[in-house]
Amino acid sequence: MAHDFRCPDRRQSFLLPPDMRDWLPEDDIVHLILDAVALMDLAACEATHKLGGAGQAPFAPSMLLSVLIYAYSHGVRSSRAIERLCGRDAGYRFIVGEHVPDHTVIARFRRRHVERLEAVFVRVLEMCRDAGLIRLGLVVLDGTKVKANAALEANRSAATIDQQVARMVAEAESTDRREDRLFGPDGRETLPKALARREDRLARLRACQAKLERQAAAVAARQQAKIDARAAEEQATGKRRRGRKPKPADTAVDPDRVANPTDPESGIMKTRQGWVQGYNAQAVVTPEQIILAAEVTTEANDVQQLKPMLDLAQAVVERVMGEDAVLGAAAADAGYWSEDNAASQTVECELFIATRQDRQQRAELRDAPAPRGRMPKRLSARERMQRKLRTKRGRAIYRQRGASVEPVFGQMKERQDAGRFSLRGLVACRGEWHLQAATHNLRKLHRESVRRARSATARHPNGHRTKQRTA
């Protein structure tokens, strides 16, 4: 039994080693993040700063990007929380040293360079390639709903939005006339903060109006296409088609349709837990759970995303792996099924798309016998796909679908807190999703590097310790 307890002496001069490199274990992910960012070309980010002028020098983009990736890898996305951690957490202090960035600096950097985060994602993917983590032959496509930085209750009907816009425009005109009388036409060059906030809200309300008008125009175009197809069929056959005649196309906005003034580009989407205000985030992954392509869309359904996502993945693979690289095969759940999608299959990418809900599809593949002989010629596109999925190869490929992409979304949402965007707007959310995907791939790369290092230590324990002492 111990005779005394070990207590810290907080009055001693050094509680941490004097060398920052000894603050954290050698296998901490911060070392990999700093090495990865050091290999990236950040000239475009650096060009946005003016150096050598008056005032303090700006923070290095490499440092701010490293802080963001490290924070996202631990599920921290708030710029204020990152600022606090930079002053008290050893991992963050290892990145920033004694120069703690303000939360406004972090937030502005993230928003200013949000469109450059796709290049960061591709650069991390190249590092995964160099480590041998990318194996082609099969990819899996899926989407997940990510909440927007906007409340579901903030949605307003088209009629309400029109009333608010009219009221705010009238108030702005009244304010302009009053200030012209007080200060003259050129007497005030900048808007007060209250008016600036009002102008921003008015811009977002008008964006909602434009969105609702685009939706109404799209609905009218689809209705007109139905009318034209019916008329063409009647003209070709010479007979009037049975059934109720379609209503005329109307481009007027339904006053009951809603939009969200907080983030006009986000939409109401259904999830297993209910309705959310958000976006549809897409990913193409390998069976080793490496993300090859990431994208964000405002469309709630996945059916229109199959070809664009596979084309994007093919383009990224060619950029990273070489022009001769091909995906091989792609698996997707029933949300992507359509006859047009099935017909988009190519020699370079064979499609395995479920035709039923995932639970029903798995039960069918488990219980139904494998088909024999050649595929009959008179089968429909759905029947051909069902038959292909029941083959031994089809079963083996579709079995990997859930084990590949669903854990990726689970890890990103639980470990990286990727279930909600911090930024607003489609472009900004797309950049943040690329940052989340790059962080996920870096975490996979870190896990593999730690595994290999431990395996090498187990094989050559004496040599490994000698090498560490020499370093």
C-alpha cells in the first residue's frame, strides 16, 4: 500500500517540457495535420493578404487551416470555442504557439477561403493514394441529410415574405428621405449597423422570393411538358387520350409555399428522425471508407445525383490516380433507382442499384436463390437489375454497400459533429462538406500510419527504440 499520494507542484517553473515537440505523443494526429498542410500549395490563400504594410502581420494561412482541420477532427466547429482552446489546449497551442487567433479571424478565414477547400480535399486524397489506401474496383454512393444553420420554424410563406419585403422597402424609402433632409444626398456614406442588418435581411428575403419563383417556373415547365406530350400523342394517334385533361401551366407562386429567410438556399427535408431544415450531402467512398468525391445539393431526392456524383468521382480519380484509372463498379441503394440511371451504365463503371428499400433488398438477397443461365432478353430494366443483384457477384458487391458508406456518415456525424453546417448558403456548405471529407480521410490516414508504426515496432522493437533516441 502506498505511503503517500502524488500531487502536482503548480509552483514549479515548467509544467510542460520546454520543447513543444515533446508536449504531445508522437502518434497524435496533430503531427500528421501539420505535415499534410505543409505539403499543400496555399499560394492562393496567401495572395489575399497584403504583407509589409502598417499594423500587425496577418496569421499564416497554413496555421489557420491546420487549426480548422484539427478542430474539425475533434468535433469542434465554433470559432469562439476554437479561440478558447487555442489558449488552453496543448494540441491547439502546439499549432498556434503563442499567437492565439481571435474568433473573428478564424471565422473570416473559413468563409473567405471556403471555395478553396475542395483543393484541400483533393490534396489529402493524393496523400491517401501515396499511402496505398485507395483501391479501385468498387465504389459506393449514398447521401445523408445535414441540418442547415437555420431553424425549421424560421420558414415563412410566400405571402408573408412578400408582405415583409414591401414593408421593409417602404421603411427604407422613408428613412432615405428623412436622412436626405437631415444630411443631404451625400451627407452619410456608411449605413448604421441597424440599417445594415436590415439591408442584409431584405437581401435574404428577396433571395427567398427568387427561389420560390424558380420553383414555380420549374413546376410550370414540367406541367407544360406533360401537356405537350399528351398533345403530341393525340396528334400522332388521331384519338383523344382518355382521362382528365391536365391543368394549364401556371408560373404564379403558390402563396402557401415556404422558404427560410435565415438560409434561403436550404430546404425542408425528411429524415428518419423527422423533418429538418438542411441540405442533401453526397459522398462516393471506397470499401476502405476513403471518400473519393463529396458534394452538397438542395434536392431532397437522391435519384438525380447518381450520374453527377459518379462523373465527379471519375474526374477526381483520374486527377489523383492517373488518366487510365476507372471506378470499376458502383453500388447504391434504392434512392438512386430509375430506368434512366440504370441505362447510364458504362463499360468503365458497372451499376448495382437496389430496386427496393434497403431492408427489403437485403432480405431478398438473403432468401432468394441465385439465378442460373443467361439473362432473358425480354426482362424490363428493373427485372434485369434485380436478377443481377441476386447473382453471387451482385450479392457480394451489394453486401459491401452498407459496410462502406454508412459507417463513414456515422463517424463524420458523431466524431466530427458533421450533422449540422456552421456556414450558410450552398457554396459555403459545399466547402464545409469538403473540409469535413478531407478531415475524415486524414483521420483514416492517421489511423493507418499509427497501425503501421506499431506493427513495425512489434517486428523490430530494439531498432525502433534506437531510432527514436537518435532522433
